[in-house]
Amino acid sequence: MSTTIEPTPTPERHAMGKSMKRKEDPRFIRGHGRYLDDFTLPGMLWMSLVHSPYPHARIVKIDKTAALAVPGVVAVLTGEDLAAHNLAWIPTFHGYDKQMVLAVGKVLYQYQEVAGVIASSREIAQDAAELVDVEYEPLDPVVNPFQSRDDKIILRDDRENKTNHIYHWEVGKREETDAAIAASDVSIKERIVFQRCHPAPLEPCGILADMNPATGRLTLYLTSQAPHAHRTVVSLVTGIPEDKIHVISPDLGGGFGNKVPVYPGYVVSAAASVVLGVPVKWIETRTENLTTTGFARDYHMDVEIGASKDGRVTALKVATVADHGAFDAAADPTKYPAGLFGIVTGSYDFPTAFTELDAYFTNKAPGGVAYRCSFRVTEASFAIERGMELLARKLNMDPSELRLLNFVKKEQFPYPSPLGFVYDSGDYHMTLRKALDMIGYEDLRKEQAQKRERGELMGIGISTFTEAVGAGPSKHFDIMGIKMFDSAEIRVHPTGSAILRAGTKSQGQGHETTWAQIAAEELGLDPQNIMVEEGDTDTAPYGLGTYASRSTPVAGAAIAMASRKIREKARKIAAHLLEAAVDDVEWTNYKFQVKGQPDHALTMQEIAFAAYTNPAPDSEPGLEATYYYDPPNLTFPYGAYIAVVDVDRETGAVKVRRFLAIDDCGTVINPMIVEGQIHGGLTEGFAIAFMQEIVYDESGNNLNTNFTEYLVPTSLETPHWETSSTCTPSPHHPIGAKGVGESPNVGSPAAFVNAVMDALAPLGVTHIDMPLTREKVWRAVRDAKGTLSA
Ligand code: CDP
């Protein structure tokens, strides 16, 4: 049993702060969800991709003959065929690089897409793909970014600059930080690697492209977290006018950032449908998902922290080498090549800081997606939370005390960080103290001391992370030039029910419920009767989609603001009906009343009916509004997580005995949904900490091509989660909400690793890179030079 997230401590609310059951669940539970694979169109063909077995090779020849001879095969497309339509390459997210759709000239990573076979069935397409005869001339691969640095093998000969170095990025004060660290009483330096991992949603990516020659419209049923952005990209790349493109993102079986990029399979299927004039479908296999679609992380971070001998931090420096794979396809806003990595000072008041990053090409799949993460916030949080743990060890100080000593204080908000963010709100001391109390920290430390005397390895790990989410303010944030606002359109029907459409796209986060709750709260309507629709570019207002926990901070705000626009109009109608001056009508207790006269009151439902049957003279009939919300700042959710582990010194097995997550995401819309988000994210964080890594061998072979090699935890491995909350509302968000979806994935890996390192502290082990597999832990115990008696 876990403790539940407490509702926001506000006066009794109408719809928000309540654990309303998810409106979408009856549909999903009864098997009535409509996922991409459920869509079939008359005359539909299937597409299957041919992949390179080599990580780096020249393509000598592609022979389609045998594949084309298979009955049912309609076409085989290669990079050269696409080049004839100017589609051999597509721009990557930032617009700083481009990416091959189907390989032309050479392949740059194992499993790279080389050809597409279009056939009457999926099976025929797959079988014929194996008959496409590609002759390769293998080249030496570059499999890690440190090898890439020396430029002995240039991977991207298509680029003007003959180097594997993609970019250098830095922020902060280098000299001042170096000097402060050098002058510190104590300092730590550690290379901390956040391994390459993969979001691996249960439903892989796919497309059903339907070019209708009669209407000239291209309909794309697409596993898309950002349908409008995808429509614009398709239009820009193909020249097809945007009104002739219709993107429908149906129910999604998870996304986690994996369904943000444009993948070759999408482009080949759409091109095939345009050329052939029939619908073409492609659904990737699990292996295609793990080997070719957007990976996450792969940051190699050198973390240095200086401190005084009493534990006050003086400076932070983080220098990162990033492995971007074959193309710079990282999904980051244009002005942020390293995402929001600048949040790396975390929850601590560093007088000065500096961070720099160099990104390199390697012979690996491209990506760098924001896997349940606000653009590299996860890597940054891991770096600082591991760094603070190492510092506590060096200072021989309790890690909770070190944190409490260095936290940004609540009276310092809005807090300008040394790396350029202005944190909106928080009370880090309150949240950590609550966590320490709830878990019984002092007793656990006593228990640990007793166990250590007996030679048992017990560890307690803390992570007190801060995130920057809600991208973002248009003055800083855009993707390919499109500003990162979001939108909502609400239409209240005459009988007081409504339809709400937003530019976001749920992948399991429960938007159909929480969006209705926000509008219902603002309008005094029944959330059960507010239908939420997302994912259809013909109907939804333009928005940038759902990833990076941006939905609540941006679209959630747009929903509140659209509702308030409706309320203002409703006030005029109420004044007309109540025969009062508009200024004398007030919104009290979810009704309009003449000031001080509760018996002269009208519900929104009554007003809605009047809007269509008896509108105020000289006013526009109807009751609807659209709002495009450009946030003034990001929101800064945070949390205090504590893991308690026991390590078996004989086998290296780690048992997560307890895990407490206290999250602060400001005003909570639906406590049950927030709790579900946290359970899911903690499970992913657990998997990353202990099980998951996309590994390439020295020849560039991907060793994790399916779920027997890339492990996903089941209920048997997953620990029991304890959750709770504190609430410091965002001062600039209309309802005070901050994002939460990614917090547990961001915050938990450091808590797990810190706990295991704490357990191994008596053996002198300070750091092991994730994943902390039994073998790695067992080796560390075996190799330890510690003094612990057996
Ligand atoms: O962008 P994404 O939907 O992935 O993340 P989010 O904005 O953090 O929201 C995840 C889910 O939690 C949504 O259904 C939100 O409405 C809900 N949530 C909430 O109930 N209260 C909050 N303060 C934040 C999110």
C-alpha cells in the first residue's frame, strides 16, 4: 500500500484537486482504444524496411530484382529513388544538421534504413525486404565519442566541416569557477556517465499514410506526440500545402519522447502513398524501435564541486562529452543545443558555476530524445545529485545535512541561478524534512550502523532534484522556428456540456480527465460532461504537443485562460439576465450573482442556454473561446526522494527495501493521476538504475535489440513505492500548477545509485556507473580494498 498524494490545500474546490477516475479508462480497459495498428483502409499496402548489418560501410550496389519478383511486391524504394523527389535527406530538429532517410552512398550505423519494400501484406513486405541484395564495403567504425574526438575517421563526409565534432556549448563563468574550486577547502571530481538508454514505449512507432488522389489530401495516421509540428514539417519538407495535410494521432501506447522525432519509416511510407496513390502502412518491430529510433542520454559528465570545510558549496563545474550518434538529431529547442542542462546547479545555492559540453558523431543510431525529461534535465539532475553525495562522503557529513545547508532558501525565490534560470518557487527545506520524517531517517541510520557492525551492506540514498519544465516562453523557446506556446479551444454547448480541444497529445497521462477538470473548475461545469479531444490537426488548435512535462505548464494554462475568457463573456450574459450592471455581477461559489445577493444567482449551465436562446443585446451569440498561451517562465517542480537498499555481498543483488518520493508540482489537478505518473516514472528510473543500457560492442554492433536484452521491469522486480507531496504553487501559472510527468524519472536514478554507493561505502567504493547490475555490484564488492570484516 502506498500513501496517496495529498490534495492541494485550498478551499473546497469544485473539480480540481480531486482524484476523479480517468475518463479514458473505460475505453482502454474494454479494448476500445484505437491505436495505430487498429486502422485499416481499403486497398492498403504495407511497407517494410531493409536495414544495414554494418555500422559503417560504403554502399556499392543495391539490387532490387529478387525482391521485385516476389508476388505481391509493388515497389522497392532506395535513397536514390527518394533523392529524385528531394527526400533523400530531411532536416533534424535544431535545423543545424540533416539526416538521411534511406542511406545514400554509405551507412553510418548498424540497422540504418537502406531501402523500403512496399507489398500487399506485412509478411510479404518483410520477406521481400530480406531479398533486397545490398553490396557493402565495410569501413572502420567509431563507437565512442572519445574515439571520435581525434577525427582519425571522419564519419560525415557530406558535411563541409571535416570533423566529428558537432558543437561546443557553454554557460557560466569559467575562470571564476576554476578559481573558486582551486581555492576550496574540499573538492570532488568524478566522471559520471548517464548511459545510453531507450524510452521503449510498449507500442512502437508507425504510420498509415493515405494520399487521396481525388481530393489531393494526404492523411497521416501517425504515432505522434506533436501532430501539428509534424504537419508543418511535412509541409516544409515536401512543399505540400499545409491545408492538404491532415495528421491524426490516435490513442498512443506510451511515448516518453520516442514519438517526437520524424523517422525514415514515416517518410518512406508517406512518399510511397503519394507516388502510388494508395494507403501505405508501416509499424516498426521492437528491434527497429530499439535500434533505429531515438535513444536517450549518453552523456559523459566530469563533475567538480568545491566546498568549504564546514560543507558550504563554493562552485560547480561540469564538462560533458555527448555521443549523438550518426546525425545531430537531438530533440532540443533551437537555442538550447544541450537542452536545459543548465539546471545542473540543482536545488543548491552555488555562488558560481560553469558548464560546457562537446557533442560528437559516432557510428550509432541518432537521437537524444527527451525521454520523460525536459531536454537533458535528467542527466543534469543525476550529475548534481551524485556529485553532492560524493561531496558529503568526502566531508564525512550526512548527505541530508549537506543538502539542508546548501539548499536555495524559500525566501530567495524567484531565484536567479548562476547558469541563467530564474526558479519560480519552492521550499526545499520543508520537502526534505518531510521526507526524512516520513521515512524515519534517524532510525534507519541507527539500523545501518548496527548492520555495518555485523558486516551487512545497507544503504540510504537521497536525491533532492529540481527541474525546469514547461517549454516554453517564446522569447527563448522554439522548435525549427515555431514558438513553443500551446493552445486550447473550448465550446460550451447550449445545455452546459462542452468540447475542449488542445494542441497537446496524451500518451497515457490522462489529459481527457485533467483538462476537463481545469475547465470545469474555472467554469463551474461538470467535468464528466466536458469532452476532451486532442491529436487531430483538422480540429485542434495549433500547439507544440506533449513531451518534457510541458502540457500542464503550457496547455493547462491555456485551458484556464480560455475558460476565463468564456467566463468574462458569461458575466455579460448574466448581467443581462439578472438585469444588473456587468460590474455588479460577481463569480462566487461557481455561480454568477448580483453582488451580495446569493439568491440572485445563475449557473454557467443556465447562462450557456441563454447564450444560444437569449443572448445579451448587441453581443455575439454562442459561448466559446480559444487561447494561445505563451508562458512567462518555465515552472520548477522539485522533489525529495529517499531509497533504502540492502546489498547481498555474495551475489551483488540489490533489494530496494523502501522508496519514498515526495513531489512538489504546485497545485495538483488530479492527485490520483499524479500518483500514477510517479509510480510509472519511478519504475522507469528503477529500470535505468539497475537494468537498462543500449550497449554497442567495439565493432559497432547493437547488443540490445529486443526485450530479452533490454530489460523492462515487471511487477515482480518493481519495488513498492511510497509517495507524498508538498505544494508550493507556481506564482506565474494561472492555476499554480507545475509539470510532474517526468519528475520521478528525473529524480529517482540518483537516489537508487546513492543508496547502493552508501551501502558499499564501508568497502571504499565511491562510484559505479549505471546500470548497477548484479555483476557490476558483485565485482565492486570483490575488488574492494575495504576494511569491513566478513
Ligand atoms: O506533458 P505531460 O502531460 O507528459 O506531463 P504533465 O503536464 O506533468 O502532466 C501529466 C499528468 O499529470 C496530466 O494528466 C496532468 O494534468 C497531471 N498533473 C496534475 O494533475 N497536476 C499537476 N500539477 C501536474 C500534472
